[in-house]
Amino acid sequence: MRRVPGATLSGGRKVWVGVDIGGTKTAVVISAKPPEILSRVEFPTRPEMGPEQAIEQIKGAIRECLRGHGLELAEVERIGISCGGPLNRREGLIQGPPNLSTWIDVPICSILGTEFEVACALENDANAGAVAEHRFGAGRGAETMIFLTLGTGIGAGLIIEGCLYHGASEMAGEIGHVRMTRTGPIGYGKAGSVEGWVSGYGMAQTARRTVRRAVERGEPTVLAGLWSDGGMTSRDVGVAAEEGDEVARRIVRRTGQRLGAALAIFVDVINPERIVIGGLAVRLGEMLLGPARRVLAREALPASVSACEVVPAMLGEGIGDVAALCVAMGPASSPDARRVVWTGEGEAVQMGRTLGGA
């Protein structure tokens, strides 16, 4: 368990608690003025051991964070939980995400809410990340914004006219499932999908084919050894590309071009003023985003393209912490909180009006 001290608590004593649950690690943070962190505890999630042991560690970490600042449970405004889907945010259930396959119908909000006698809200991590970037990061000031995170898979969150949009069945933004080509890298269980072409896992699939062909042609690349070992990742490709490896740069460029084609769909359909991209886009920068912007300009409607910025995310590795705090913040909880907020029951509200009601 790793502990990270944060800022010093001053003034009012009310705090928010954020819990970011991932397949590799879970983090618990507290804050009196998001996105500033008062205290943070991180530990391995170990999903293969089931949810119970991780939930007990979450409880202990919350108590430890509060105790470290002399805080009582009564001083907690709300607990916010950010986690990958599928989940039922209205009932507070985690429903066996791919990276948490043993967490089947876990009533996380009921468990923590009962334990600490405080309101608790749950949100999909991509949606929570969209709100975090909208409030505190690269999306500040945008009325209509799309947030994409390019990791092992792809996540997306939509802010439309200042509101987080979930969709009729809470599946809005699943661009990764869209098929771009009849064949191609597999993502979201579908060959040629956006996730297959654009995610980190998809880039690794593209890299294996590209490097194999390069080796067959006798084209030099530092990735040849990794290809023969079968362990090549998108991070390996990015490092090689930054060092000037031409084969690696070609892989990144092609991934960027596919990303641009996916962005064109969003731009034509939603007409956003800003697209904020995390994960691979932050690490690879213009090497990935440059080709994406060029394809976007070619494929989407000119008026829509001219109205839209494509920028890397600003919150970096800390986005999970801030996203969980944003889930916790709730309506009118902070002068910095713009329009997208949650009630204690996990409902999104805008200026007192429930959005997408049950």
C-alpha cells in the first residue's frame, strides 16, 4: 500500500472522498478543494482474489486518509467512485468489467454508504474523466466537448451543452465499437473496429504485422527483437518512434490517421468545439495528433472542423483521482464545479434539473 501526503487542510472542514478502482490498482483520495489532494493511498486491486479484499482495503484507506488530517466521518460530504464499465450507476453496482471480472454485481455504493453513513455515487471512468477535464483540465470553458482516453482500450465521455450525456441505455460514446474496416486489428470483440485500430492494444497488433513485414523486407528497426519475442506493446512503439525509428514512426502515423477518421464521425455527428484526448495522445503528442488532425480536416464537414479544437488532456496520470472527486462533488459543491454534477443517488443534474431521469 502506497501513501502520498498532500496539501494541508485549512478553513472549512468538509471534504470529498474519491475512489478510483482499476484492474491493476485502486486509489483513495480526499480533498477539501478539488482538484487539490489532501491525502492519497494506493494499493494493488488484485481482481483475481475477488472484490472483498479490495473493498476492505478501500474502507481502511478512507479511514487512514481522514485520520491523517484529524477528520471525522461527519465531515465527509460524499464518496465518489470511478470505475470501468459495465456498471449500473443508478443502483451503484459494478457489473464485472473486463479488468475486474470477479466483481459481479458488487453493490459498492451500498457497501461504502452503509459503512460510512454518507451518500455515495458511482460513475463510468470515461464519463468521470470527461467531467474532470471539463472542470479542471483541457476542456475548461467548452460547452460541447468530447473526451477520449486511448489506453489498452478506448473510453469516451460526452459533454453536450455543458451536461454529461449518458444516452438512453447509458452507453453513449462507445465509439470503440464502430467498425471502420471489414478486416483489421481486433478491439471490442470486432475486427476492424475503432478500438482495434486506435487503442494501445490495437496499435500493438498493427505493430506486430508492420514489423514482421519490415523484417521480411530487410528494413532495420529496433522493434525486430520485440516482434520475435511476441511481447511488443504500444509503449515500446512510442519509445522507438521518439528515438527516430522509421518503422515505429510509420506505425504511430497510421494509428493517428485512423484516429482522425474516428474523430471525423464525432465531429460530423455532434459538432463539438473541443475534443480532449488522453492516454496515447499525451505520450505521443503531435506525432499521433498531427496525422489525426489532417485526416479529420479531410473527412469532416469544413464548418464543423473549423469550430473544433483537438488537444491532449491536461490532467495526466492524476486524472483518475480528480475524476473520482468529480463524481463525489455533487451539485453546487464548489464554485469551480461547472454544470455537470451528481446527486448522492448517482443522478446527473444541471442547476437543480435532473438529466436523463429514470
